[in-house]
Amino acid sequence: MNKRIIVLLMLCFGISKLYAQQSNAVSEIRGFVYDKKTGEPIIFTNVFFEGTTIGVATDVNGFYSLTKIKPGVYKLVSTGIGYDTVKMTVRLAPNQKATQNLYLSERAVNMRDIDITADKTEAKTETKVSAVKVTPKQITQIPSVGGEPDLAQYLQVLPGVIFTGDQGGQLYIRGGSPIQNKVLLDGMVIYNPFHSIGLYSVFETDIIRNAEVYTGGFGAEFGGRISAVMDVTTRDGNKKRLSGKVASNPFTSKLLLEGPLKKYKEGEGTASFILSGRTSYLEKTSKSIYSYVDTAGLPYNFSDFYGKVSLNGVNGSKLNLFGFNFTDQVKYSAPAALNWNSAGAGGSFVLVPDESSVLIDGAFAYSNYKIEQPQLISTPRYSEISGFNAALNFTYFYGKDELKYGLDMLGFKTDFKFTNASGVIVQQKQFTSEIATYFKYKYLRNRLILEPSIRFHYYASLNELSIEPRMATKYVITENIRFKGAAGLYSQNLLSATSDNDVVNLFYGFLSGPENLPETFRGKTVNTSLQKARHLVGGFEIDLFKFFTVNIEAYIKQFNQLTNINRDKIYPNNTQYQDKPAYQREDYIVEDGSAKGIDFTMKYDHNGLYVWTTYSLGYVSRRDEVRTYNPHYDRRHNVNIVTSYTFGKEKTWEIDARWNLGSGFPFTQTQGFYEKIKFSNLFDDYTKNSGQLGVIYGTLNNGRLPWYHRLDINIKKQWKLGEFSRLEMNLGATNIYNRDNLFYFDRLSNSRRYQLPFLPSLGANLTF
């Protein structure tokens, strides 16, 4: 192991010991906040001492810690969205480390005044730069195909997020490509989180506890990616009784089961399980229900399975063990048909030592992802990546300040074969390992919050150490106006292979960053094999009224160095062709580029009416050795308007709507056609052989598709069947006014292909 890494690890543990010694001089109280009915941790709820400014919000595990407290008697208070307020008297002796778990009951009446106060408290204690917290409740407020909400459809309305289409769509966050986004599920790296029909992710909404999306400027606890992070956490199973959910609609069916392995009782340890399965039969049902889309049906099938066992200790320490299998099949006619499979298993844990101020958490996992286009024999496309990742984090609470540091390890093997537009095959088999450590400190004084952090990321296969300082800050200007900003350096080794000449990029393969990059790029020496980026973000949070907030953020992502498959390679890279330019014979090329823009969000939430409006203005550009171009996901303007209204005597009716407007994507125009003849030997007579239709492409991505807009609507009605059972019916439609949104132009058949048309659906789900 690199000597510098060993020194950094020793520094980690040295700091932890010093910090523990300092914290022993003060009293503290900590614990977890639970739902009294289910035993599930309640996240992001306020815990504070009444009549003081001492308070925090619980984290994603429901954990809170109040430190640097003078001895005495206090009234400990906890209140959260949808829960009654709990108060209890606590007595703290000098140097005491007390543990007090809190149990909240569901609120009979929804008091929004308390909810808004909780949101404002978090806004003044967290930087929240380019960060969005997503809960299952928010996901259900988005109109969804078949009435079953999905994270993929919710992410499309986030500011700065672009989806390229209903079919084959991928997630592009503030100018970064999908491979530049780190996706975690309970701490496990997920390599492809979206199915080929872009309406669905691999994450089942009913098992999500929280999802945090960082669109830029994220802290040093995340690394190995240069654009964005999506961190998804699943909830525990029901700790009191066997329960579940059954749902069906014309697109999918699913089954959820959960229950206790050791029943929940206050003050005792628990154990529970949760199992989720979902399958799509769209290929079959679409032939009869949606035959007007395509007489052959919509060629998408997928299945998702996830299981988890949670073991919870009395003091809040816990161990989760989980596993998953996600599959996807597309049955277009060759060459578009493909299938992929993703599987993995692992665990996560939280430790709360009795005599220490530290919270320890971590994860360990192994996963595999394989994708191939089996019909392609002469031009194969195949990719497999498998490996492990592990993380260990330490968090110390010191008054309103926090110190967090940790260690990440990663190892993966790639097996890759890809054919570029010139018919040249690029292959790679390689094992890569990485190790990193980071430090992050949160400083909160009066109106100022500072979060400096630094990451030391060592790429063992490249023998490179990347030092990445980062900073986030917020300043509370007035009670209702807050300035925030973030900046940082980022690096990554992993890259993907997609061709910008492919209008539909269904193939999503992976390979590790190569060492044999060109020696120069646009006349400058290439000094690293890593991909590098710099982020700069700044903006304002404004509370215009009690229930109306505005968020404005401007950003710049400078991609200093990128690595791509060489789309212009036409010669083998051997001694015979050394006189040819490097960009015509190298397997990989170096690029750079930038993404810049501004995101504007308005949100109103009161008395059952939820309105969320976002507008994003963005510009993305790339440069390789011979050209400057806009990548195919460069959408200049993007607008989303989301509304949700709950009504009726018992609030059992809900209507949700979403309207999306976007400017056209870039595409490569067709310049001409020719007869493409492949010579099997030198004596072939081309005058007697029949060739295939070859395409002469125009300037890369020099054209623009038309503007896109679509309206989706859902109507839901609930019936209470018993104490624990509920039936929900949902009626909805995608693209309700049947807009012909151009997907791509088929060059060979000279015909247009459109996004999904008007798709009505009727679905039902039963919870028990």
C-alpha cells in the first residue's frame, strides 16, 4: 500500500482519539427517534431542549446527538412531520453521556405550521448546496405510469436533471453523463439504476426510506465520480406484524412482504425482514392495450427483486444484510435488442459505543453487472463489471459542530468488447482497486455554516493519488434569505462506452480508465490517466411567504480531462501505422469540456395543495482532438410544473399532474449514403458483390430535434378496509394530449420515431 495512504490512516485514528478525549469534558445526550407504531426510525425530525437554541435534526438512521451541555434539568422535545410532539424531562449530571430514545405517535391532524418550522430549522443548520432529499411521500406526488410511483419519474423533475427519452433514457445531471454519477443503494455501488424504458428505476418506492441527490459540489465523503451522487437508503421491515402490498396495472405487478423476526417492544432489540418483487409484462399487454403504439408491442421486460434483514440493538446499533437481482430485456429487431443483469449482496451497520461520542457506520458489498447484445456477431458489444466496495465512517458531535471522517475501498474487474462506428473492435480486461480517506468538519456559529472537507483518493492500478479539497458554506442573511455556495475538485477512473452516432444508447458498458492515453491533447502534455473536474456553485434560498419558498442556484462544472472510446479510430495501433495521427489509431482519446447553467425552483405546500415549479437553463460542451461539440443530452431549456391536491372529507382523493417542456436535443444529421462492401480477401470482385447501405454522417451533433412537451395526470381514491388494510385505485394517462414528440429519425428507413403517445392506465394496490 502507498506510504502516503498509511500515514493518512494513522492520522484518522489519531484524530479520533484526540477528539474523544476533548468530548469527555462535557455532558451529552443522544439516541434514536422511532415511530411508536412500527418501530421504524423517523428521519430528519427535530430534537431540541425547550426554551434553548440547542437542537438538531435526526439523520437518515433517526439518530440525534446533543453535546456540550451544561449539567442540569431540561425538557427534551421532538416533533416531526405527521407526528405528535413528545416532551420529557431529562437530568444531566456532569460529564454524563446519556442515551434517550424517543417514540412518536402519528398525528391525528396534520399541523402544517409545525412542519414548516421543522423545514426552516434544517435550512438554518445545513448547507444543502445542490442537494435534494427525496422521500416516498414526495415520489407519490408525481403522476406515474399505471399509478405506481417510481424514483425514475420523480428524478426527471429535479432542477438540472435531464432524461433523454422514455425509451433508452438515462440520467444526466448538470452536464454530467450517467457514468459520472455515483449511485448507492444502502452503501452498495449500483452500476445501472434505470431500466431501458426510462419510466422505471431499479428501486422499489415502497422500500425507500430516503434518497439524497447531490447535483454538484458534494462533500469529500463521496468520491470516485466527477458529476453527481445519488444515495438511496431502504427502510427496515415492519417490526410488529406481518404486512405487505399487492399492486397491478397494465405495465407491472409487484408484491411486498415484511414482518418481524423478533417483535418490537419499547426498550428491547428487534429483528425484521422485507422482501420486494416486481415484474413487467409490457411487451405482452401492449400488443392488445396499446397496439396503436406498435403492432409488435413495446419490447420491454424487466424484473426487480430485493430482500433485507435488519437486526437492531437496544441502544440503536444495527446490522442490515441485503441482496438484489435486477434484469432487463429489450427485444427490438437487431441490432437494438439487448439484455442486462445486475446482482449483488452486502450489509450495512451502525454502531453506537456506550462510552464514546462517536457514531460509527459503514457498508460492505459485492455486485455484478453484465450487458450484451447477443445478435451482434460481426460487431459485438459486451460488458461485464464485478467487484466489491466497503466504507467505514466516524462522526463526532461537538455542540453544533460535527467532525466526520472515514475510509473507502473499492475493487472491480472489467471485461469489455465494443465495436465503434468504423467497425474497429476495442477490448479490455482489467482489475482495478482504489482506496480513499476523507475528513469533513461542520462549523456552525450564529449565521454562518462552514463545511470544509478534503479527500485523498489513491488509484492503485494507475499509481496515482488525487488530493481533492472541497468547501460548502451558507450564510443566513435574514430570517427568510440565505446565501449558499460550494466548490471542489473531483476525479474518477471508470468510464463507459456509447457512440454519439447512436440515437438510442441502450448499450451501457463499463471499463476502467486506461493507462495508454495519448501523450498530448491539443498540444499540451497529458500528465494523468484520471478524469478530473472542478465544481463551483452559488445561490440563494428565499422564503417569500410562510408556505412558499424559492431556490436559485448557478453552477459551473469544468471537466478538465475526460476519457472516451475513440470514435474516429480507423487504423490498428501498430508500427505499420505509426505515421498516422494518434486520434485515428489510439483506442482511447482525451477530451475536456464544461457545463454551466442556472436552476430556479419555486415550491408551495399548504392545506393539501402542493405546487412545485422548476426551470433549468444549461449549456454543455465537449472538445476532443479535432472538434468542439454539444453532447446529445445538451438541453438548453427545461421546465417542469408539478401539482398535487388532496381533497375529500377524509382526504381520500388525490389528483396529481406534471407538465414538462424542453428544448430539442442535439443529433448528428445524415449527409449521404453509399454502398458499403466488405472485402473478405484481396481477390473479391466488387463489381459482382452486393454491399450494404452505408451512412455518411454530418458534423457531430450539429442538428437539433424539435421542442418536447408532455402532460401526465393521475387520479387516486383510497378506501379503508380494516385497521391495517387499504385499497387504492388509480386512473391516469401519460402524454394526455397525445403530443408527437420526436424520439429520433431512422436514417435507413427514412421515417420518424416518436416518444410514447397517449397511454391511459388503470391500476390498483392493496396494502395489508
